[in-house]
Amino acid sequence: MSVAQRANQANEIGRYFADVQKWDVDNYGVKVKVAWPANVKIMGNETSVAAAMVASGYTLKKLKQVCLESAAPLRFPYMTISDSHTVWLYERSQMKRGKKRKANDGDSLGSNLLEFEIARRKKIQKEPEKRQESFELKKILREFPEAMRNSHNFKIIYKWACYPYRKQLTNNSDYENTLKRAFGRAVLYREYVVTLKGLPEPHWDKHKISEITGLSPDCVKSHKGSFFLIMFHVDDVDKHRADIGGGFRKQVEENNKKVYNDSRFHRMNREKIVEYLKEDRKAFSNHYIKHIRKIFPKFWNDVKTQVRKELEASEE
């Protein structure tokens, strides 16, 4: 296959992905301003999923055929499970509009899964507060002690927890409120479950945090530092967002290497936390910040280790 032919086929798949995304946004969700599907790295070079598929011999015709022949969601090369599911769901929905084809074994299962997924997404669309989160704060508000509910910090954090739902953390004017909402929901959840109810410590992985905060699981990792800084040092967070100069998934040159902005942002936040701890070992000992320390234990332990090593080195 010539270079021109590969380019044409990649463009064809790219246009198809644009149709899938438009369909998904129109029917079920809010558009995220990033490449969809997300670009992938092959041999150290970033490329589109469409180009990667064509290079491996996976054409649009093959992609559609696999969708139509599969009775259940599947995963395509170079795509996440979630994105693959969306493509499968789109193709199955288009099939229902066209000519009825002869049923194959397992088609009834595929139809049932399709109907179930459509019903689930429509329900999610109607109830945005339940998109990815299971913690209904308003229902258990009265179970918090009255003295706590009347405290200044609790009122602020509860207000944050009730901010409008957003799935992604993007480097724009929505970032601060989106992060504050996630912070509020996370700390009040742990306050309720562990402190008030005396239940065992939850397993705090990205999926649990996503369940509680509503954030996409994949965007939590690079913003752990923001959870520590947002309550008393929000100006630092805003400065670091401005310093990276662009979207979190934008690639830039740094020390002759390509790095993503979210990695730079994460490093800036961590360095600032280390700086505050070197000045004052009790810098992050507020009652609600202690919850964040438990939610991100590895990050917190790594920061403390770095602080100790830097202080010991300065004394030598």
C-alpha cells in the first residue's frame, strides 16, 4: 500500500471517529476538548489511532465488520475499552436504522446488551449527578454533627461539593470549581464513612475516587497535588496552570525531551508542597487535609520522604 493510500484510509477512519464522537455527544454526554480517540505512542512517536490502525492493516471496513459480527462489546487495537465500546455501540445503532440482516448466533445477546447500554446512558443523561458517582451527600447531610455542620470550613467544603458536575479537569476557568467539587465530595465521604460510621478505610484507587468525585479515573493521577493545595493555596494552583501555558495533554519540549503539560503541572504542585513542608512540618495538618493524606497515601509518603532527604542534605 502506498503512502497516499494509507493517508486516505487514515483520513477515512478519522472522519468515521468524528461521526462517532458527534453521535455520542448528541445522545449521551458532554464533549471533551481533546483528540478522540486519544493519540497513541508507537516507537516513541505520537500518532493518531486512525493512522496506527491503518499501519497495522486494520481498515475501516474491517472495523465495521467486526462490530457487526460481535454480539458483545470488544476492544479495538490502540483504543481504550471505553472508546471501543462507544464505537461498537455506534455501529450497532446504525445497523438498526438500515436493512434488517439475518440473525447470527448470539445476536439476541448483542441486541439485549445494546438496549441495556442505551437505556443506561439515557438514564445517566437525565440524572447528571449520578454519571459516575454513588455518594449522595444531600441525603446524609443531617447525619453530620450539628457543631460540624455549623463550622465555617464545613460550610465552605459542603458548598464546593455541590458545585456543578464536570467529568474532566481542563486547564480553563472551570478547573478551580471542578477540583473544589471533587475535594469536597472526597473529604466529606471519608469523614462520613470512616470518622462518623467507623467503617474500614476504603481502598483508594482511581476507580474509587472516580466513583466518589465523578471525575474520570484517568485524570486523577496528575492532580493529586492540587487536592492538597486547593483549600489554602489555590493561588499556587492557578499560577502553575498559567505556567504550563496550555492544555494538560499538550506536549512541549523540556530539557530536549517531549513531556505532557499534566506531568509538568504535577511536578510544580509537588515541589510547592515540599517547599511548604520544609518551612513547616505541620503545613498540611488541617482536619480536612488529613483526609486527603489518607486518600492519596503513597503521594503523601513520597512527599514526606523527599522533604526528609532534602532537609538531611541541607544539614550536611
